[in-house]
Amino acid sequence: MPDATAAIEVKHLVKTYGGVTAVSDISFTVAQGEIVGFLGPNGAGKSTTMRILTGYLPATSGSVHICGVPVATQPDEIKRRIGYMPENNPLPDDMRVSEYMYFRGRLKEIPRRKLGPRIDEVLEVCDLKRVRHKIIAQLSKGYRQRVGIAEAILAEPPVIIMDEPTIGLDPHQILIVRDLIASLRGRMTVIISSHILPEIEMTCDRVLIINQGRVVAQGTPAELRQEIFGLSTYKLELAGNVDALLPAVMDIDAGLQISEQSEPDAGGFRQITLTTHRPDDLGEPLLRTLLAKELRVRALTRKQPTLEDVFLAATRRSWDTVAAPITPARSKPGSPESKS
């Protein structure tokens, strides 16, 4: 039975192209109202998986349920429940923005009496009112991306799937799209594929990382840091009686260890690295303890692995641990995954 609390439920999903495995036994769930980042190297199976979720591509085996509805047997119903923005979103160049939104709204079966107000609302949310009468061909890349997002959320579907929504945008446009996606949290379930990892970390509640067609890591960025790297690191610059440092900080956390220590510089300051397995932030209690011991503190920073570090470590680990390597999907030039 499908999980009634999950907006997206994927079980043992497999997709092959002529003997080449693009997706290999993937399973995951996405909760209602959650924003999830979907990450992986080129050819890892991201785009293939997203196309299967939307019903545009059939799976070889396994099951996908969107809001409890099976994708394989009810693809038309699935399309009513999903807003999909593909990579390099194709838009009709000869239509005006408002015309296109009306056209898509009617295809999405929005009643005429509700469509006008809903278009106004979506254009406001996506900051498109000023270009509503412009022909789409005249729009910049940033505006075209926002038109794609507006079309995806137009019918207020419970699930939004976006493949590289910020690709090709400048920093200002990325910020607008990021805020727009964040505004959907709690109202719609969103799954986003992107290569811009800082954007994923700032926008998403949870991350799925796939490689070689398999899920190799999933969880919040904090959980993945703890799982993959284990240690939290604190960089100190201080002067004074450093012999008192370790006993003092062990009162905060018995697991704190000095992993590196430099010679003092001309001002008497040393660079010291502390490590611990505790995931919570110990910066404030550390600072209070150091000052109480009359140590002069010039700097105290917590160094965390970035999501990029996590991504690289997780994919590298998957290459090292797979006993029977899967043929990468890129070997089939004509397959849809050649663009994943």
C-alpha cells in the first residue's frame, strides 16, 4: 500500500535502455510540503528519474506514487497533480505571457471564471506583471525561467518538479527564483534538480544524492555532514596559557581534541584546530570558556564541509563501494539520459 502521508513515493525504480541501466533500484519518499534537492553527476539518472515521476517516461520496473496515485496506470491523473518545469524549458516564442498562461490554464482544466484571477495571482508571485503583454521571444533568460515556474504552479498542483530551474541565470535572478521556490514550502511539495549546490543548500529541507543510478546519500545537509565526515572542526587564534586549553574545553565536551597547533607568531597568537563528533554548535560556550581562562581570542570559527564537499565525498564513496559497476547511462547517445 502507498504511504498516505507521502506526496512522492518511489519503490525499487529501475529504468534500462537496451540493456544499459540508467536507474537502478531507487527508493525514496518526499513528504507533503517538503522541498527536496535531487543531486547527481551528469549521467547519474536524475533527469530519467524525474521524467518517470511525471509520467513522461515509463519505468522498466518498480513503482511510483504521487499523492497515492500510481504513475504507471493513471498517467493522466498524475499530470493533474504535478507541475513540471523541464530543463531548458520549451516556451512558444510567438505568444504573449498572458496568452500563454491562459492557454496552459485551459489545458490544465482551470474553470474560466477562476482562471483570470489565478493568472493575476501567479504573475504577481513570479514578478511577471510588468511583462504580461510581452511576446515570450522578447524576454530575457531570467524572465523565461520565471514564466516556466509560473506555468508549473498555475493550477496549484500538490507536487512541483523542477529540472535545473536556475540554469543560466545571473546572481540576482537566482536570488529571485530561490525566494520564489522557498515561498512554496508547506503549500506544495517541490523536488528540484540543480548543479548549483549552494542554492540547493539554502533552499531545500533535504537532499537526495544519486550516482550510477542509485541513491548514495539522503538527509538534511547537517545529517549528511555528520554521516559522511563525522567531525565538527573549530579554528582558533588565541594567545595565553594554551596548556589550560584542553582541560577547559573538555568540560564543554569530553570528545573535543586538539588536532593541530601552530607555533606562536610575533604577537604570541597560535592557530589551533579542535575537533569533536558533536554536531551542535559549540562556538558560544567555547568562547565563554576561553575568555574565562584569560586567553586572548583573535578568531573562533566553525569550519563545516559545504554541500559540495558532501556531494563529492558521497559520489566518490559510491564509486569505491559498488562491487559490480553499473554501465553509465551516457553510453547510449540517443537515450533521454544522455541529457541528464
